[in-house]
Amino acid sequence: MTFWNHLFTVPTGGIAIVKIIDTTSRIANSSVDYLMVPPMKGFSKMPTHPSWSFLIENPSGTRVLFDLGIAIDWRQYAPIVSDRITTNGWHITADRSVADIIEDGGVPRESINSIIWSLVFGNLRAFDFFGDGSFYLLDTPGHSVGHLGGLVRTTKNPDTFIFMGGDLCHHAGEVRPSKYKPLPNEMAPEILPEFLRQVCPGAVLEELLTSRSRAADQSFFDPHLGSDIPEAIRTIGKVQEADANDNVLFLYAHDTSLLDGMVDLFPQVANNWKKNGWRTKLYWHFLGDFREALGLLDNA
């Protein structure tokens, strides 16, 4: 265990089965500066990002869906939403509904007992959803009024968890690095092979922070989209305590790292994520988005 693992502790409880659903939703052509600040030269467009849903099943057989992705007919959303999509030039596609996806995987839509839209452990207020400690709803305000996160206990001995962040961030660079989990001195070279073979890749990445008036132990970005930005920043600060814990896998609604085949998606079970090394593979994967920005630094 790392030094910071003690910051995020959870009472003992049961286990729930988690499955990660690719809703087929994709959002392209969104501007970084619409979602996050401060700007980073060489990183102006977000990568095409997905929208994940999570199927959670309690041992009693109760099933919950956490998030539903984007509707196939998103143009039928309320004008305040659909007009914003059109005005901002976002390219949105969704080929299938979550209901159809789960039924193809053997889960009847009528078997879903609850649907939770993500619109206290450590510093996070929590509600024990099933009453057995297997799934908690977390108060994660800032992006929207009443925004919720979710925490599922995935194994015991050791206790491990999947933290579903919803829209509390739109890029892992809003959460990482942190004072609890600074940039590493070494990391998997396949993330940024042209840069990370240097003697001290952490120093190269640190320059992306300090050159933009960020501290070396501060996340690359702050949120720029939300109903209460100061509250959103405070929420992220609390979430960073959980994100630094080796037994917590933090995933968010539009997490692009899940697209590259490194995790098992529905109908496969995600509970053995720690045994399968998913956190190690995914944690710094987002740094690959900064390839052009690092190239500009290298040529400065």
C-alpha cells in the first residue's frame, strides 16, 4: 500500500457485480477550452470520447444502471441542450440504446430496478444504496446541481472498489497528478514512446504544468464547465484522495482510456480489475493526449 492509501477508507460491507457498458455514444470535435482551463498549446481538441454506463448487481439480484449514455435521438432533447450541441459544433453519434445492449447480453430491460444519473468517505458524503455496503452513492457536486458519483465494492481481502465519477471531470488531467499521486519518475514507454525514453520523463511532463503556472503536484487542468466551478474544484480535490488509493479504480463517464481494449466490457464482469492490472494500464494513459503539446515544448 502507498502512503496515501489511508486517506480513503470504507466501512466493511458486501460485494456487488459490476459490468462496464459501451453505450456506443461518441462525442467528437469538442474544444478543450470549453471544458477545461488553463489552455495547453498543442492540445485544443478533446479526443473523441465515449459515454459509459455501469450495470451493478447486488447478491440479492437487484440491478441498477448508473448512467445511460446519450440517446440515439439526441436531437429530441430539450432545445437548451440540443441547441448547445449544434452551436458548439459537436459531432454526436449513438448507434444503440443501453436497453438493447443489455438485452443482447442476456439482461432483460424489465429486470432493472433503478436507474441513476450522475447529474462520506474521507470528505465525500455517502448513501448506502443496498444497505449492505456493496454500493454507495456519493455526493459529488459542482458539475451540476445534485451530481452523484458511485462506489462499488468489487472484491474483499483486499477490499477493492470501482469509483464511477460521472461528469465530475471530462478528462483525467483534471484529477491527475495530485499531491497524493504526483507524476512518476518512470512509466510505461508505450504511452508516449518518443518522449518517455528520456532519462527523467517526469521532469518533461512537469514542464507542461509549470509552463502554464501550475504546481508540479497539481492536476493539468481545472474544470471550466459546470454549475458551480469552485464547488467542482473542491469535489475533485476530495476525489483525488480516493484516486490515489491503489485499491480504487476511478472511471468517469467519458473516460477514453477504456476504448483501447485494456479492460473487459459488458457482458464480462469488471470485478477482478486489480488482479488483472487495469489500474496500472489506465492510470497515466491520458498523457498520450499531450503528444503534440510535448513536441512543442521539445522544440521550444
